[in-house]
Amino acid sequence: MGQPVVEVAPAKPWRARLISAVRVLAALGIVYFIVATTIDQWSAVQATFRGLSWPSLIAALFAAVLSLWTTMMAWRAMVGSIDHPLRVRDAAPIMLVGSLGKYLPGSVWAYVVQMELGRRAGVSRSKVFIGSVLVSGLGVTSGLILTSPGFGTAFDGVRASGHEVFGSLAVWASIILLPFAVACCYPPLLTWLVGRAMRVLRRPPLDRPITWRPVLESAAWCIAGYLAAGLHVWLLVRAHLPGLHGLAGSVFAMALAMSISTFVIVAPSGLGAREFLMALALAGLGVPWATAWALTLVSRLLFTVADVAAAGVAAAVGLRRIRHSSPPQEELLPGAGPAAGPGPRAGAQRAEDPAG
């Protein structure tokens, strides 16, 4: 008897092409919106640029770096709870260098780079991925909580911006997402969700359930990050929003922008969406739309510089040791089976001092 014929389903490249086409069109649309809005408001944008002082710009840059540092600490707290404690000098290269991947289209490259760097530091790829996703979720939840007192102000900004359809959609999305995001932070539910994810990835389940401590610790670091990011915005906009009221409004603006732009996966690092949402929030607080837009462009530039600078320092401090360490034999490929062994772990000799 002959061998049974196994029919292989034909590949469907049209799906990949369609997705690629949608991504390209969305990216072109975002670029067009940024360029067209800037050109339309160019006189006000130019005046805003000239009105910024170097001390304010430098202080805003340091505030941006502080915001990135707190995000790294949130990631360290979460990954340490599901794998093993990491020293700061071990966690910083993984998170800060890996985060540069967010500037590539698709919103997945940051996770890919972090998983590879984590593997070299002795953390399994799957747990680096899960930890990064959990921190992203906690970041969105923390941002929505900080945004919630200002939903009314956001609607004022929608009317002032002249982009009522997209602006209203973003604000209503924040309102609808908030209760679901908060519910997903409940540790038993979070443990169940992670367990399902590990099963899909065909990886071993977590060694222990997620507890309140890492959730609250990571959330606290995320909130601290939003406060630093809000300070960054306020240092740029304080001529229009002075005092504590202006600082609180700046925190609200950045929290709204960062939390909702996370879902715009076609845009590298939420490009365009974050600027639109921040300008919308600032306009609701009384900042002229053109001025608010110009300040969001300055903010984006400073955060990009901060990302590169923080990653450079982290790489100089920690990547050399990670590169020379032996990675554990573990892959994140479905069906690859469990790891052959735990492998050497960075920082194992000083587990009693995880802060490094």
C-alpha cells in the first residue's frame, strides 16, 4: 500500500499582505496628521518653540529619564515575583535597552528584545514576556485611574481641538476600559489569566500565584512614573498652567495620552496618538490648541532623547556582564517543551541584596 496522501492547506499570503497594507496606510495617515497639523499651526508652533528656555528643557529631560527609571523598577518588581529577584543593574539593561524596540512598527519588538536580553540574564523568555505584558497592563490601569477625575476636562479639550469624533472616541474608550482594567488587577484573576497565557505558549505554569505585593509595588512605581512624566509636561507648559493645579493637570494629560496610545499598535511608541491625546487634554485645561500641539512635539523629542540616553547608560553598566553570561536553555516557541535546566542566573550570588 502506498503512503497516505497528506494535504497541506495552501498558504494565504493575502492575509499577511492585507495586514501589512493596513499598517502602512495607518502609519502614513499618522505621519500625514502630524505634518498637516504642524504646518497648519506653524506660526504658533514656531512661537512656542522660541518661548522655551534651556533650563526648562534640561529639567524636562531629566524628568523624562526619571519616568523611564520608575517604569523599569515596576518591571523589575513584577518579573522578580514570577521568576527570581533581579538587581537593578541586571534589570535596567533588559528593560531600558529592550524598550528601544517600541520605536519599530508593530509594538512587539520591545518584547522580543527584552526576552532575548532577559534570557542572557538568566530569566526565562516566557516570564520576561509575561512580566512585560503585566507591567504594560498595570501601567494602563494606573494611567486610567489618574485620568478618571479629569474626564470632564477631556471632553472640553475635545471641543477645543476641533477633532470631536476621534477625541470623543478616545475619552469614551478610557471610561469604558477603566472598570475592566481595575478588575484584571485582582491577583487571583491575574494568576488565572497568566496561567492561560502560559498554557497557550506551552510553557510550564507559574511556580506560585501572583499576590497583592508585586501588583501594588508595580502599580506604585507606574504611578510614580506618571507623576514624573507629568512633571516633565508641566516644566514645558507651566507658563500656561502655573502652580499645583497646572502640575495636576499635566499629570492628567500625560496619563491619558500614555494609557490610551498604548492600544494604537500600528504606531511606533504610540506616535501621533500620544501627541493628539496630550494636546487634547492640555486644550481642555485652557492651553491654546496650537501651543499644546507644539509642546507635545517637544515632549516627544525629549522622551526620545531620554530613551536613548537611559538605554545607553544601562547598556554600559550591565550589558557587558549579561553578554558574557551563559543563557539558560529555554525557548519561547510553542511545543518546544520545558527548559532543560534553570541555567545560571545573574545576581544569584547576591540574592540577599536584590537592589544591587
